[in-house]
Amino acid sequence: MRIYKTAKYKKHYDKIPGGRADNKVPSDFNSRSLEDGKQIEFEHTNDPDTAKEIAMDHLEELPKYYDKKKGLPNMEKELEDNK
């Protein structure tokens, strides 16, 4: 586990090294989107910090990843189309 120190957040524990949101902190993201994403990512883990980190990685890829109007299937297709 890596520990990043930033001006915004004294310590950020990186439980999943190599993600797109490495060196980012929760305050870098829309708080509502991050919370929605965290709740959705509990399908992969029971750990709130890991769920948050997964959500941050997705939001770094696409800021509207958890936008309920478009839905996750459309977001995932859009990600593939933009590669």
C-alpha cells in the first residue's frame, strides 16, 4: 500500500496501486458522484476505502461515470469508444 502526501490531504492511502486516480484525493471529485460510485462499488468489496478508490478510478476516467441519466452500460460503452 502506498501513501501519498498532497497539499489538499495530508495522507492518502492507495490500496489499489496503478489506478487512474493515484495521486488524487476525494476532494478532487464531485462529492455526490463519489458517494454514488462508492455505493455501487460495494458489489466488489465490503471495504469502504477500497470502494471509494474504485469509484475514484472510474471518475478519473469519465467524470459522469455514475450519472444515472445515462446509466453504467452506456458509460462503459462510451469509455470503450473513446480509447
